[in-house]
Amino acid sequence: MAVDPELLELLVCPRSKGELQLVPLPAAVCGRLVARYREHFGEEEPEVSEGLWCRESGLVYPIVSDVPVMLVAEALPAPEVLPEAAEEGGQASGA
């Protein structure tokens, strides 16, 4: 099961209200996120492989077991998790 494409069209970055782009996350980042969210899933193992990247804010919102975590406090700095964001200089606006 994947995130509903219609839902993805409606979501925007909570910080900047900018457009979000679905991106794959590196395996090491996925492993850290699985460990972070494991306690919330009881017996089930959380699945993490993608996130939603906002170029405008420079944040990546993880998708955990097909649920986008749209909290600024849970977002990851794009330059730390996406090679393409690091190449662009991250473009974090700090807004």
C-alpha cells in the first residue's frame, strides 16, 4: 500500500506552504527513522523508504508505513538526507 496520490496532491509544507516532491530516502536514513518510530508501532515494524521534500523550506517529511509525518519538528534537513538538495545548497529559507 502506498500513499494515496490524491492525498499527495493536497499536501503542502506546513512551514512554507510550498509544493512537496516524493523522494526516495537513503537506506541509512530509513534505518534511523525506523528506530525512531518503532515504539509507536507495538508489534509491527514501521516501514520507511520515501519522504516528501519541500525545496522552498529545505525540509523532508518522512513517510512512515504509508503515513506522511507532516510535523515541522519531525522533518529532516534536506541537505543531510538528499544528495540533490546538498548540491543545490539546501535552499532552506528558515521561514
